[in-house]
Amino acid sequence: MVELSSALRETLKFNRLWQFMAVGAVGTACDFAVLIGLVELFSTSPVVAKIVSAETAIVVMFVINERWTFASWGANDLVAVFRRLLTSNVVRLGGLAVATVVLAVLTVQYDVSYVLANGAGIATGFIVNYTMENLFTWRTHR
């Protein structure tokens, strides 16, 4: 029970949450730019473009979070950073799955603009990503 309380307390730190949100805004801008570019310039399907845009955003956000939001967490050697990058990619699959399902459902079943559907998916996946990054990537509860 103590570990859960510690994990919750660390996850809910306002400054870290604010930083994560700011990094998320940068990631969202990257996501939209790549998504729109692939769909509009290369006629890529929105679902395929979403997967590429999400991975681009994940890498950009990881780099910023590593140097800013979670700078005081974890070792700085190359192996530790690479492990966190891989972990970040794995835990963000949950957020990517949520965002992609939301995009697919909204665009296919409800004929919502892919841009609006992407925003809804990103918003929906935010809490999953923030919680998982705290718990598994940077392990702030330890």
C-alpha cells in the first residue's frame, strides 16, 4: 500500500504534470504536422499516417522529457537512456492504441474530420501516457 501511495504522490506532482503537458503540446504539434503532411501531400491513409506521426511525436517527446521533465530521474549512461527510450515506446503503445482507435471510430463510423478525431484521440490517451511514463519509464515512485 505504501508503494501505491508513493507512486500516486509522485505522479500527481504539479510541476511535473505541467512540464509533461507542455512537452505533450510540442508532441501534438509534431503529430499534427506529420499526420497532415502525410495525408495531404502524399495521400497516405489517415490511420497509417497516424502511426507514423505518433512515433515521430513519441521520439521528440522522449528527448524533451528526458532532458527537462524527468531530468533528475535515472542514470545518464547510454544504456539507461536507450532502455528508457524503448520503455517509453512500449508504454506509449497504450496511448497510441487509444488515439488510433478513437481516430478510426470517429472518422469511419461518425465521419468526423481526421484532424478533429486525432485531437480527440490525443486527449484521450494523455492520462494513460502520463501515468505509464511516471511508473514504468522514469520510475518516479522509487
